[in-house]
Amino acid sequence: MSELVKVEIVDNIQIVTVNRPEARNAINYETALELVKAWDQLDDNDKVVIGILTGAGNTFSSGMDLKAFAANGQRPVIEGRGFAGLCERPPRKPMIAAIEGYALAGGCEMALACDLIVAASNASFGLPEVKRGIVPGSGGMLRLPSRIPYHAAMEAILTGDMMPARRAYELGLVNRLVEPGKALEQALELARVVAKNGPLAVQTAKKIVTESRDWRQADMFDLQRPRIAHIFTSADAKEGSTAFAEKREPVWQGK
């Protein structure tokens, strides 16, 4: 991994840090390639249950590196994976965005591609693309209306104005609102709660929730049934019930 992206594993949690504070953690093509390696490492490491995405220097990400794009015309979009190698195909494992400072444009869309969000109270979210005559095409228009009320999402998308973290929390976009400088610490606390659970169950739960958004009501249980059958015959399911009966902590195998 290069210095553009730092990866650290704490217990069974992988922390991925975009490390371009001098550019407000704007994403260029090289950074996107390094992030792809981080997402693959997250999914491939059987000892890791959940990931955290954050940014160095008290800023999450200001989105695409416009200076780099102007210089070489190369967008930080990876084929089949989207912006930052994340927005079109997030990892199988859950992700928490730990946000300090700005999460703007593609940076906001990276946060939306995560499953949980912890934000400092002075952080700001925004999809300012319309102010530049473009649109938030890396998930902003697709994900935001399903995370917060329609009219609030449309206001954010059509005005391009920034949304304070407290407002995002009130609308349900942010899971935890914390003191400035504490986002990563609190994200780790939340990740530890998730990581105590069965890893196979956690991954399957994420898969069902994300895939079922466009299932017809008449079909949803038929579609869910084969996708969860393996859970109830898994070693983890047996271990979970045995540990409960024996009043001890479970020892998960992830299978």
C-alpha cells in the first residue's frame, strides 16, 4: 500500500485512511487504485469483520481531485467499481464512514456507499455538483433519497448547498454525532459492537438489506430464502446458540 492510502488492522477491524491532507483528501486515479487494494484486502481477510473509512488531517474527502483531472483528464473511476473503487461496488463486509471536516461531492458519495456513518458535530456534507453544471453521478442521486426524506434529499441535490452534520443526524443520515476529533474513536467503538457478532451473519445481513431494495413484496421472502439458508446450517449458528446456553462468549469461525 502506498502513502496515498494507509491501512491498519485493529483487532478484527480494518481502518482505511485516505492520506492526502494537503489536497483535502481529494481522490485522484492513483489513490483510487490504492483504495481498490484496500477493499480487496478487507474482503479477503477472514479475520476482519468490518471496515472503517476515514481521511487524514481532519477532513474526510473533498471528492475528485479537480487539479489532477484538469492536468491529465483522468477520472478516479475504476471500471466495475466506480468512484474511488467503492461507489458502484462496495465491499461485501460492512463499512463505517468516520467523518471529520468535509465530505463533499465524491467524498459525500463515498460516505453514502458505506453502511454506517459517524460524524463530528462540525462536519459538513454536500453534493455541490450542480453548482459546476454537472450531477453527482457516483451514487448521490441514487442513494441519498433512500437515506433521508425525499424533499430533504432533493434540496441537497438541487441546491448543491452543504448540510451540517447535525442536520444530517436529525434526518437519520448519521448514526453517531460526536465531538470534533472523536469520529474515528467512536467509529471504532461502533465497529467493535458489530465485530462481536457472527461474521457470516453480518455479511449476509448486509447483502440482503442492500439487494432487497428493489424486490417486489410478493417475491421478497422467496428471494430471501435461498440467500439465508446457509446461515441456519452454519457452524456459527450452532456456536451462537451453544454459547448462549453455556453463558459464554461465542467463538466464531465465519463458516
